[in-house]
Amino acid sequence: MIGAVPRDGHDDCVTAAFAGPTALHYRRYRRDVPEVLLDRLVEHVELPGDAIALDLGAGTGQVAVPLAARVGAVLAMEPEPDMLAQLRRRSEEDNVANLVCVLGSDQDVPALLNSVGRGGCGLLTVANALHWMDAPALFAAADRGLASGGAIAIITHGIPLWLTDADWARALNVYLADWFGRPLTASCGSDAAALRERRDQLVAAGFTEVAVLEHRYQADVDVDYVIGHLYSALDADVLPVARRPDFEDGLRQALRRFQEEPMQEDLLVTALVGRR
Ligand SMILES: C[S@@+](CC[C@H](N)C(=O)[O-])C[C@H]1O[C@@H](n2cnc3c(N)ncnc32)[C@H](O)[C@@H]1O
């Protein structure tokens, strides 16, 4: 179900799949969407507290879990079984009783929205995953199938870590370019051009009141976080497990001079929102 190349043609998005150890690292090293942005989103789209929300490409729950505290129920749809297994484990450990894990992809959205029944689905979220999907088809299905007054939110949680505007990240990028034999430049759907294109696609699909909500924050990172985060974006085909000790040694060496002080990541989180 998962293609090795994202649909937007950015074939250097690093990730090929999210199975096995990638899913484990994803759960440990990917931050949840900031609660403050979710609160603003729910308020902005006037989402009733008992609404059903669909989080598509849910991964290990970075939106689905915090969203569950704000709605009646979340359907967390995800095509990679290992990611879904991690999400299920997390939701059990966190005692999230109103989150349902659904194995499926964007292709299954029309049938899912049809099956939700009276009242329908009030919110569709897609976070950091749209570049794997057929966006125009998804937006058309959402416009047809969401509840009346329902909303869609395309969330982007910053740019790829290795493109951060900081000296430590530039050193990381040089190291990765050297390791992989090519520069990693793709924004994986996180750039301004992608935002504009998606906004136009939402309007073309019939969504109204299209707006962008933003939240900026800064996070400290250290070399262990960088390594774990990279493993959440690199599957074993891209970086075989047997080569990881060498990869880590080299990376620690490349970042050694930055470790006197905390390394920081500036994050801009956006939610592109439309109503139907
Ligand atoms: C980068 S992760 C994002 C996970 C989570 N939403 C987050 O914000 O961190 C992308 C997710 O999209 C899923 N995905 C890939 N292709 C998909 C598709 N066609 N339909 C739905 N999800 C897909 C992947 O399995 C992966 O879990």
C-alpha cells in the first residue's frame, strides 16, 4: 500500500516505508502536534465536543491521540500495520477509550465517510502525510463525505529536521549528503509552494473559508534525539541496520562541536483549514 516514492514526486523524502523499527522510532522520536494549535483548530471550525474525527495517515498518533481528548471519537486510519500497532499500544497505555484504529489508506476514505452514518464525520485531519496521497481525489471525497459544516485540516509540523536553519543542522545535512551520496533537499510537502498548491486544491474541491492557522515554538534537541528521529525517517532499505553503528559514530563525530550548548530546532506548525 505504501509506495517508495511520495506522490508529489519528491523522491528524496528519505522515507520509503514505516515498517518495523521505523515505527518504533516514530513513536518515540516524533512530537505530538502542539495542543495549543489543536485547541485553536477545534475552536476555529466550531467542532462540537461529540464530533467524530478522522485522522488519515495517523502514524503513531501524533494528532489522533491529543485530538481524542477534544472530540467524541477519533478514527485513526493508517496503512502501515506496524505504525498502527504502535498507535494501538500507545492508546492502550494512555487509556484513550475513544480512538479506533483503522487499517486503510486515502483510497478507503470515501467508503469510510459513507459508513460513519447520521451526523457524519465533522473533521478530517491529515498531518505530515498528504504528499503520500492523491490530494485532489481526497479533497473531493472529503467535500462529498464530511458532515455538513464539517472541516478538513492539513497539518504540517515543521520542515525536515535536517533542513533546520541552524549550524548544527547544516553540519547534519552535510553528513547525510556525504553518507547517501546526494544532498537531501526535499521539503516533503512542508514548503510555502506546497501550502499554496494545497490551498488552491481545497478551493477547487469546493471548500470555503480556507485559512491557515500557525504556531511557532522552539525545542531543544540532542544527538540522541537526532539519531532516533533519523531512524524514524529512514527504513532498513535506506539505512541497513548492520550499518547503523558506523552511521551513528560518524554522526556523533560530525555534531560533536555543537554539544557544548543545547542544539535548538525552530518549528513552524501550520494547519491549512477549509469548511464545507
Ligand atoms: C510522516 S508520517 C505522519 C504520521 C503522523 N500523522 C504525524 O503527524 O506524525 C506519514 C504517515 O502516512 C502514512 N501513509 C503513507 N501513505 C499513505 C496513504 N496513501 N494513505 C494514508 N496514509 C498514508 C504512512 O504510513 C505514515 O504513517
